[in-house]
Amino acid sequence: MLDKIIIEQLETVAGKKNVLTSKVDMVAYSYDATADLPRQSPDIVVFPTSAEMVQDIVNLARRHKIAIYPRGAGTNLSGGAVPLKKGIVLSFQKMDQILEVDAANLTAVVQPGVIIAALNAAVAPHGLIYPPDPGTVATATMGGSAAENSGGLRGLKYGVTKNYIMGMEVVLANGEKVRFGGKTVKNVTAYDFSNLFVGSEGTLGIITELTTKLIPAPKYRRTMMGIFKTLTDAGNAVAGIIAAHVIPATLEIMDRMTIRTVEDFAHIGLPVHAEALLLIEVDGMSEDLVHTEAEAVMQVVKDNNGDLKTAETDQERDQLWLARRNALPALASLNNTVVLEDATVPRSRITDMLIACEAIGKKYNLTLGTFGHAGDGNLHPTILCDKHNLEEIERVHQAVDEIFKVALSFGGTLSGEHGIGVAKMKYLGDELGQSGLNLMRSIKESLDPEFILNPGKMVPVREN
């Protein structure tokens, strides 16, 4: 528990209305969207309203060696927002202003608490979009998505968060405020600091402002659903679409378990007897090009024994994407615990990974559904279980271990978009090796030698 004097100092810095200390409030900030992780209540929650206020809070915390946990909407899926050592949760809900939309330069400047959907609503009248599109786009914040380097449904064609952050303002662990990058399309001055802090999960600095790249919204699009009798055909169709030199805006997959669960949950009219679905959208500024790409996609689906359904209206399109966005909540409704993983493999191994996930579920006698961003090899094997059944939970842990082992054996990675947090730290050495771990620790120790910024996340402590 924090000393009363420190609490009073934080109230002086931030104002009493921006400080929470009750036990009930602390419980609300003791967890994020990650399942199967211990909860930990913070000592206090503070809502800064300016970068200068963040500096004052960091300086106070540094003097007293108090841990700080930056937090967006708490929708992350690797335990990154859990305050493991109690301390201060720094919630950016009140730094939620869109400071500028510069249509001439195709940029926007935002505070970290801005919701991604709100930014897109603000730039839509200018004919622009901010492409990163995580599943929680209606709640996820710009600061949180930058800290996690979020991806989403449009990642295949448009990239992920790091491709759209042009500059930022960051408060470091020593209390200094730094700015780098900006609106220029080219900038190779000094190190690429933006890419250092994007994806750093709040372990290196606290983001207080972001300059983002925007792009013109595509004028034309075609949305299709491929229906397959085998996972192999679906996986081969993914590879075939890319081999046809078509890069869809979205290329999503759902396996049989996910299809049936979503249909029971949302009653959308999905083909429940299919082994797999591909949800595909091509878009662009040219109607002829979109038509040509759609025709190529449809041919690949047919060549891989798939049936095809095309959305003829915006309502039909919205229904198809509603099915995909309902995948996680639908699966989560099956039991009291949902373990959502984030294994990513090269596109050429997507079929192998799909089959492996299905086999792992059967091997450990688990309810496992797989969906995800098939076009970029980013799958989400999702296990539904009972957290009170310790024997089942042990099987879940064994299955997760095997999922990541298989993904790495295929030349894949531990995380395509969910980050490392605390949930995947034990696997880091398997991918990076000892030298990689040492490099991560060296960077962390240089910028945050006292480990006050989101301690216990992403970077394993150096063993003496």
C-alpha cells in the first residue's frame, strides 16, 4: 500500500478527481482481456490530462521506486496491462483528443487515449482512413495499439500499426520528454525511435502523443466468402490467392468449430457443415482493377474445391464481417475461460498450421477453434476451458506449449499482433536465443535502469 503522503502528492499533481484509490476501483484495473493469468490490484489509478502531468508522476514514482503501468482500454491479450507489482496504473482515458487532422499532408495528431474508431470517424469526411483495424477497434486506443503494435483485419494489404506511426512524444523513465519524427514522408535522422517504442508495451517509455499516417479511403470493394469441405483446401486457397498476385484488403479464416459457434451465437446464416470459411475483400481506387482481382480470387476458390458467395449489398457485406468480429465473443460464450493465442507462420505453412492446431486440440481433448488473418499467416487458436478444472487447465498449458513449438518449427513467431506481455515471456528464448534476450535487457536497462515502467512484462530480468 502506498504511503498516504505519496497519495496526497499524486492528488496534488493530477487533481483529486483524477485519482482513484477505493478497493472496488482497484479491482477494475487488476486485469486485462487476457485469460488464465493472475490478477493484481494496483495501489492507485491516476488519469493524467497532459504530458507535463505524466512527467510529474514519473518523477514522483522514480524518487520512491514505485512501478508505473501505462494503460489504454485494457483490451490487450498478453497480460501487458496487469499491475504485477501493484504501484500506479496510469490510465489515458482522459487524454483522448484528436489534436489535428491535416488532410493536405495525410496525417493526424492524436493523444494516446483516442479510440481508433473515433479517429476514423473524424477523418472520414476528408475521404481518408487510418488502416490498422484490430478486432476491438471500437474500444482500443491509439496509445495502447501503438504500444502493442496492433494489427487487425486489414493487415495483409495495409500493414500494422508500426507502418502508420510517423512520430511521437514520449516521457522516459527519467522524467524527460522527447519528440521524434513528424509529418515528413522521409525521415532518417538518428535512430528510428518510432519503431523502437511502437510494440515496446510501455516498458521503455510512456507515449503521450502520436503523429499518424492516413491514406485515401478505397472507392470500390468486393466482399466474398469461400466455403470449403477441408482445412487443406482452405489453406491452399490462401496460398493460391497470393500466388495469383492478388493482395486482398482482408483474407480471414474460420474453422468448423468457430463457424458453428458463431452461427449459434449470432444467427447470421453461416454454412455450419463447412470445415472452413475464407472471408475475402478486395478493394482499390479503380473499379476495373477491383473487378479483375475479385475474378482472380473467385477462380482460386473454385480451383481449390470451394463454393463461393458474394456480398451483393452493403448489408450482406456487413453480415459477413459481423461473423468474423463475432468469432471471439462467440467462442468465449462456451465456457468461463477463453485462452486466445496468436501464433503466426509464413503463408506457405498456413495449411500445416491449421491442421496442427486441429490435431493439438484433439490430442489434449480440448475445445479448440481457430480463426484469424490467414492472408498474413496470423492465426488465433482459441481454447475454451473451465478455470476451476485444474486438470483441464494443465492440458491447456501443454497444448499452448505445443502450439508455439510447432509455429516456431515452421519458421513462425510467438506473436503477430498480441504482444509478449507476461503471457509469452517464457517462450522468448526459444525464438530469440540468449543473445537476443541479452540485447532486449540491454535496451531496457539503458532507458529504464530501475525497471519502474511496466515491470515484469516483455523483458525477462537478467539472471545474476
